Amino acid sequence: MQGKRNHMEDALTIKGSFLGDTKSDYFAIYDGHGGTEVAKFLSTALHALLADRLHAGNTPELALESVCF
């Protein structure tokens, strides 16, 4: 049945002081869309990849684009 699952396939990440300061926090919900593998990977890796790009001087837009494309 569409929309009915036996278990949650989504993942959640919350990182306070995301960039090592008190001004940046990271909150994300990853939708499993019928599988948990990608959602789990993103919940453990995406924030670290973005932080690396942002610390390198990229704008948030370029940082996200470089990680995703």
C-alpha cells in the first residue's frame, strides 16, 4: 500500500556548532523513498563534506553544488 511502511526509512542529522562556531548549526531530514541506504549515507557524510567546502572558502551555494553535482 503506497505511503504505508513497516518501519521508518528516513534519516535525521542535527549538528550544533556545525562550522566550529556558535553561529552555525546544521539540521537535515533525508527521505528514504523506499530504501534506507542513501538516507543513512547522507546523514553521516553530507554535513562533513559541506563543512570542508565551506572552510575552503566556498559560498554555501557553491559548497552544496560541488558536493551534489
